[in-house]
Amino acid sequence: MNKFDAETKRIHKEIDKFRKSGNIQKAIEACRGAISQDENNAELHIKLGDLYMEWHLDIHQVQQYTEEAITEYQRALESCVDSAEIYYKIAMAFYYKRELDKAINYFKIALEHNTKMAEAHFMIAEIFMRKGDFIEAVEYAQRAISIAPFSSSRAYFLIFNIMSLSNKTKWYKKYSRLLASFLTLPFDKHAVKSVIKHLSYLQFVPVLLKTSFMIFLKGFNQKVLDTYIETIDKAPGFVELYINLGRVYYELKRYDDAICEYKMAIWLDSLNLRAYYYLCQLYEEQRDFDNAIETCKRLIELQPHVADFHCRIAQYLYLKGEVEEAVEHYQTAITLNPNTQWTSVVSQTLGFIFQENVKNLDAAIAAYQNAYNLNPNDVDIYLNLGNVFFEKGSYDNALIVYKKALETTPHNSRLHCNLGYLYWGKGDIEEAVKEYEKAILYDNTYDIAYNNLGVIYLDDLGRVKKAIELFEAATKYNPNYALAHYNLARSIAITGDKVEAAKLYQIAMDINTYTQELDPADIEEKIQDLFT
């Protein structure tokens, strides 16, 4: 760097005076003026870049200045190509611009010029932490600590947070990192700045408490809305306010406004997971699956190892009919396996998709068996697995699964109903009747059990009167059961009451318009047969 003459020193002093007084805009104008007189002054370009970054991070304004900062640093770099400091500053600008891959690249270039730059190691660790790559994050954090063990408060705290995610970490190892973070805090200037910045948010605590009290007393209303809007006018760079305002709009059913606020929060902080998450939920409720998918993809980019994000996007893709891609994300979610019970539910969902949509019964069986291994006490898994075996024609396996489930829940009406259907399919009418009667005993409103047992009495045992009683019970407990009305009509027709049978067929026809249980042509044919 060239030595500054008296005029240059005066300009720097003037710029610093404006900056310290809080007038960043004036400081920027003064710096621009100085650069116009000395275009190749790298020190001035760095100072202007720093001013832009300071202005960018000011919560009392909402403009974005990372591009301007990067331009100034790059101009300084033209005459200082070996400066690790400038590469580090460019990396920080890209970090705040949320272009994390570019940020990592520039941090690594900075380290090529100065391997002892602990801050660059820490920032790479921070980015890997945000991306969910905890192994890399810990490695770089430890490098930062090895270089500056007494001023790496944030690195110690990052490792503590990662250790807290694992139940296998011994408590004394975890809390030793937390203690080290506290002890080194006074010597880590960047950590101190971060604490001061977060403490500055305390000025909004009275507003947050006030709005919470207002919501408690009178719920979400215009007054709460106006309070948040007025506060944002004073601090348009405070992301949390936009998230809270989005929630107020959501509760007032002003969904478009809520979306705008969440997007504003993301614009200010594109790493804010809460804003993405709430926006994703809102799109889901609006059944706007395209935007829900795009938002969820961004969540996965930020934290690819979070199973819930993969599960969510899989759900949206499935609802859109993109089954193959949905299966991939469900499988990823299962691989990440954050919790055995949660993963068991996802495996069941995957089994259902293989069974109903992909028509791959072997894959469905494998998925349900995986769910069973993870949570053997969930009776729904037995039901689903038994159903797939039945559909595949593996009746003996289905029987084993259902009976195994009954050991856990002997009074489960669904299990007995499924067993009844299985025995019926095997031609064992006596056992089928027993199981359907048990299903009705344990749930006297079970419409399907009444209907199926009625069909057995009508078609297999020829007991029309008993069948009518059962079909009437099925329609009583489920008036929108088209198949039960249809079967009741068949029974009534046998008694000779053609008019009543026709009425019941018509009811079945009307209901079937919505439920799609039967082929309409079959019902029409039955009606015609009554009077021919």
C-alpha cells in the first residue's frame, strides 16, 4: 500500500467521523468523492466496501448493498492480488448475499494466501453447519480453534451445537465446549459484535410483549397488524418482524399478504429456515404445490440432511402425481432416519405408494416390513402388510400377519374384519362369519363388517332376511355407503318388492356419483332387470 499524504488522512478521518456518528450514507458519499480523485486507491475501495456492508447489515434500513461491496473489494483486489484480507471480505459479502458456494470458494482462496486466518476457517465451518454437513463443519471449526484457541468463542459454540444434536456425545465433552465458548467470548471480537447485535434486538421486546398481550386478550386483529407495520417502518431490516407480521396476516386469512411478508423475510435473510418453513406450510394449505415444492427445494439446499424436508417435498410431489420423484424423496427421508417411530410412518407411506400407485407389491411388502422392524407395536403396519399379502395372493402370510397383530390387540375390529375377508376369500365361510361377528362385537357401528357379512348371508348362505338386517345396519351407520344400498336393493328385490328395490338402486346410483364405488352400468342393469 502507498503511504497516505495529509489530504488522504484528512479524508479518512472525515469518513470515520460520519461513520461513527451513524451517518453511513454521508460516509459513503465522502468515500466516493475521495475515490473519484484517486481511482486506484485500494485502501479507499476497501473502506467503501466495508461501509456498504455495514449499511447492508443495519436493521434500520432495508436496502441491499452486497453487490456494491463486492465491486469495491474486487477493484481493490486489482492492485492487491495476494491480499487474504480482501478475499475474506469478498467471501463475507457473498455469505451475506446468501451465495454460499461462492463464499466458500473465496474463503478457501483467502486461506491459500494465509493459512493461519482462523476467521476464514470458522466461516467455512459456519456454512457447512448451515448446509447440514456437520463432519466438515466440525473439522473447520477445530482448525480455527487450533490457530486461535483463546479467541474462537464462536467455533467452540458451533461444535457445542453440533454435539447437542447427537445423543451419543458424552455430556462433559459437550459442555466443555460451551464453557470454552463463554471463557473466550471477551477475546473474540466477532463474537462480541454478534452478541451486541442480538442484544440490540431487545429494544423490540416491549413491542413483541405488547402484541402478544393484545392477541391473548382479543385475538388477531387490525390493531395488532398496525402495531407490527409501525414497528417495521422504524426497523425495516429486522427479519423477525416480517415473520410475525406474516403470521398475523395468515390468522386474518389475508394469505397473499402473508406470503409477501414471508418472502420479504427471505429477501432480507435467505438463510432463514423459519420463513421458508412457514411459507411452505402456507402454500401447502393453499394447495399451491408448485410453489410449495420450490420453497421446499430451497430448504433442502440449505439443510440437505433434514429428513422432514424430504418427506414434505415427497408429499407435495405425490399430490401432484409425480410418484417416481416422490418415492426418491421418501427413500432419502428413510435413509436419514432421525427417529425410528417417525421413519416407521414414512416407510408405511412408501409402502402405500408402492402398493396403490406403482403396483409393485414386493416393494410394498419390503417397505411395510421395514416399518414393522422400526415400530413393531403399530397395528396399522400389520393391517397394511396383511393387505398386501392378500392382494398378492399370499393368503397364508396374510393370515400369519393378522393373527400376530391380534396377539397385541385382540379386540381390534379392523383386524377381525380383515380376517373375515381373508377367510371368505379362502372359501372358509364359517370362520369368515365368526370374524365379521367379532368385528361388529368390538365396533357395533362398523359399516363394512355389516355389509360384508350381509353379502355372505345373501350369496353364500341364502338367508335373505338376515342379510337385509345387516345391510340396513350398514346404511344406518353410513348413509353414504353406495355398495350397502346396492346390496340392500338386491336383497329387497329377492323378496319381490320391486318398487322399493328400484328406490334403493336409485339411492345407490346417486351416492355412487360422488363415491365411485360401483360401475354405474351395473346399477342400471339391475334396475332394468326389475321390470323385464
